[in-house]
Amino acid sequence: MKQPRVISVPEVEEVLQTSLSPTLREQCLNADLRYEELTDEERDSYILEVVEVLTRNDLSAAGEHRLPEWEEGWAGNLEAFKRVQNLESLVPGYHGKHRLLHWKQRIIRPLVPYFDYRIHCLVVDWAIETYLSHVNALYDFGCGPAYHLLRARRYNPEARLVGLDWAKASQSTISEIVASGIETNLEGHNFSFYEPDYSLDFAPDSGVLTVAALEQVGERFEPFLQFLLQKKPAVCVHLEPIDELMDQKHLIDRLSVLYCRKRNYLKGFLTRLRQLQDQNKVKIHREQRTYTGSFFIEGHSLVVWSPR
């Protein structure tokens, strides 16, 4: 009989190379991150399933053509929030649907509902607390229903919160949140990574956040990168799939990278930042894996940098 395991505070601290604050330690304990390991046969079955998907020709690639799908997804959160007006209604529908997940270069089976959402929030909240708790304004690009921004308020009580997304349903959701009184120092703007709006007002000492958002642009991140270089935020924090940090000789890592390539997810971003650092145009503060992810990919590696 398989013995359940639980992701502990010391294990999270080891993975993130940090000491968690009391708030995050409590969050980790309350998340109840129980799981079980796979048998060898179950792991083989998982690998075969991923390989089968990688051989298909009908797997949709990320890109501009998928905007209607994101409009539909965020509209679902908007309608749910209108009905119940609670934070749970803002959780994107892609959380909680996978029976298996990535953790520390393994595939595990969660034993609690929304395991992926619980550990995802823990990692994102740690990044916000560590790098964005003192900025005057926080710009979340690709914010969707703004659920990360609302949690960010716990770590930065005064910041102007700005949610930006190419889907108009996101701005409608933010308007509903403000009208409900849950958070009033919050605003939404329509924004495309492909054609950045340079008229966007950037406050001094601001911070930028993207979470599985740049993922969608593939190799077409340069317009957004040039936008950030001109706007000069104090710090930029990204939790995205980053090929450069994966171990291409490790089977589970390699499958993750191959799936990202099949879906046209973010590619070459960290390499470009390293080039800019060599040119003394940016400073990279941190680049590391968080070893968390969904069924197909380890999608939340951390990259933190600032324009010079």
C-alpha cells in the first residue's frame, strides 16, 4: 500500500533556497500538500501518454489566434464572480483538473483537491513578498481575473495594483471587483505583449509581474522586453516556463521542454536577458527553478531582473 507524503515547510524552503516568513510558513502548513508517488508502471504509463500527445498534429499552439479562448475563459470567471463575489470564483478553470503533477523532477499524484493551485499560490506569494512588497505600484501583465493581485495586497498594503490583459473580460472582472469593494486601489487595462501600449502610465519605483503569461508569446517577447527597458520598472518578476533552466538529459525535464516547444510556449527569454546583462543593459537578480508544474510541464521557473 502506498504511503501518503506531504510537502513540508523545510522541503519548500530547500527548493526555493530561502527561509519562509511566518505568513508563508502558515500558508504552507494550511495548504495540506499531500500526495503519493507513482509506481514504476504508473510512471511508464504517464510517459507513454505524453509521448502520444507529442506525436499528435491537432495540439493547438499558443499565439494571437487563441485570444477568443482566453476571452471565453476569463468571461467564465467574470460571471462566477458576479454571482457569488468571492475570491474563489476568480480561480482560473485550468487549476484543479489534472490527476498528476510535476514536483521536483518527478510526477506525483495529489491527494487533495486543487493541489496545483495551493502550491502555485505559495510560490507566487513568496515571489511577491520577496521582490514586490515595497514597490509603489505593481503591474501584473497577463493578469486574467486578477487573483494574484488580490493576494498581493497582503504583502503590500499601499501599492497601486494594475492588472493588464489582452482579454477585455479581464478588465470587466476588475471593474466588478472594484465595484464590490473587495479591493478599490485596483485598475485594469487592455494590453498586448505583441503591441505594447507605450502610453501606459508607469509609476516611479514600480514592479512588474508575469505568471504563466509570457508563456503564450513563444519567441515573440522582444516587443514587451523593449517596452520594459524603456519604462524602467524597479524590478521585474517572472514565473514562466524557462527552457534554459531545465536539465535536457533528465527524461521528465526533456518531456516538459518538448511539450513547451509543441505548444509554442516561451522560448529564449532568459538567454536574451543574459545577453542584455552582458551589454550592461539589465541586471539579473535571480534565476531558479521552483520545481512545480502541471501535468505536462514544469511551468513556473523564477527570473528576476531590473533594467539598468
